[in-house]
Amino acid sequence: MELINWNEKQSIASKMTDTELHYAILDCLKTIQVMGNSQMNGKDQGYYYDELSVYRGEQRKRGVSGTGL
């Protein structure tokens, strides 16, 4: 199972526009929902929850209201 590289994801998130962050969050949420308990390319739900937390953290840091999800 692949573990998230927190520093790399934070670096990517910091370069995203607010709109890109919004859609990255939606992508994570949809992926989590679709994959259920299975793994995909060595990643499980935990990976995408971690990625989601990085993107939401970046939104909070910017003071963006987020997706409402």
C-alpha cells in the first residue's frame, strides 16, 4: 500500500488555484466513494483521505470557504 508524501502533496497544493483545489477535493471524495474497501493502483481509501486533508488544509490556510462538503 502506497503512503502519501505529505511534503510533495503540500507543495503541489500550494501551487494550485482555488478552483483547482476545489476540483481536487471533489476528485478525492468521488474516488473514496467509488473504491470502497478495495485498493486501486496500490492506494486505498486512507491515501485519498490523507490527500483530501492536505487540500482542505490549503483551503483553510488561504481562508477559502471550501466545497461545502
